[in-house]
Amino acid sequence: MLKKLELVQFIRLIAITNSDKKACYFYNKIENKSFKWISYNYEVEPQIIKDHNRLKEFFSKWRIYQFKTT
């Protein structure tokens, strides 16, 4: 039986600093045990590094990357 793969964790609407607007960011890679996100429509801050617990759980569940707890 095939398992469904939820891709929704890989796309985020993130609030823009000092604004009531949001920008769309896409998962890019793991960097320093956090996630690098890329926006193709927000030129002021096209890359950010942010944690995301659901994505950490997803990677651990599928054994893609194991985050070490300290």
C-alpha cells in the first residue's frame, strides 16, 4: 500500500517584519539544524533561516534527517 506524502510542510506563508503582509517561502535545505526558506516573490528578504517543528517531525518520520536533541 502506498503512503501519501504531505508536501504542505514545504511551503509556508510567513509574516513580513513590520508589515501586515505575508510572503510565500519554499523549503530549500537544512542549514545549521534549521531550515533555509526561499521566496521568489519577496525581494527584500528572499532567504530566511527558520525552524519548523512539523518539518522536523516529517524528516524524522521518513528517516531523511535525524535532528539531535541537546
